[in-house]
Amino acid sequence: MFFSSSRPAATKIIGTAGIRRSLPAARKELVQAAKEFSGLKIGYRGDMAFRSAEVIDVALFLTDGIVQGNPVQTTSELRELLFEHIEREQREYTDSLYRMTQGQLIANAGEIEANRICYNALLTTAFEREQLILLLSNDKPLTSVREAWQAEQAENYDMGFSHTILRFCEDIRQAQQPEMTM
């Protein structure tokens, strides 16, 4: 982006890749947006790629907005919104931990660990657009995912624990057998 200062303030020229447009006095916001946009590009040529471009299916994007009657958001915006929800929920959860007694903290150690695992996973997983929409449709995505994860762990606990015992016993059995020598 460049701005020509040879013209009066009322007709500043803003150029992009050789295209010039005459605009009324450029507001500070417009100048800032132009600088920000320009900084997102790798180079100044229009045929050069952006560092982290998001491909948007325009037909689907518009259909979602028209059918759902909600403002349409990009996947990046949805990720940011989910991040904000999760951060808010994590702050509330952490605040609730400060109100617990030592005994309550020990009794809730499993939930606290599950919350830590789910919190980290939700912030680092690259979700698809549909998954982001579904997670955001829940008022408390962190709590809901944590509860689902804990339920899944509880279902697998019995099988996992008996497998651990069987393996442990097998290891002891093998260690107690005299080694065969040739």
C-alpha cells in the first residue's frame, strides 16, 4: 500500500498492485486497516500467497448464514470464539477450585486432571468448521467435553484395569520361571 501526499488531503490516493483509486480523505481506521492488510501478505505482488490463508467455500458460507439466520463467521472467527468460551469457562473452574477445601481437592483430583487434559486438547486441536459449530452450540463446551471424556474413561476403566492386572501377573510369572539355558 502507498499513499500519495502530492494531492490535497481530500483526495488521497490509495494504490494496490498498480490499481489507484481516489477516495475522500482517508480516515485513520482505513489507513490502519491498509497497513494491517499489507502486513499479512508475504510480498506486494497480488499473485503471492498469504502466510496463513483460510479457504472459504463462499456458497456454503453464504448458505449457512441465510439458512441459520445468524451472522456468518469464518472458521478462524469460530476458533477464536471457542477459545474465548473455553478460557472463560477455565477461569470459572479455577475460581471454584480456590473455594474448595484440601479434602475436596483430593476427592476431585480425577475431575481436575480430566479438566486439564480436555482444556489442553480443546485449545490445541485443529477442529473442522462443523466441529467448531457443534462445540459452540453448547453453553459450556469444556465442561461437556470433560464429562464425556470422564464417562468414556469410566467405561474403559474396568477393561483397562483388568488388562493391567493380567499383564502385571504375566510379568511376575515370567520373572519367576527359571531361565532355560542351552
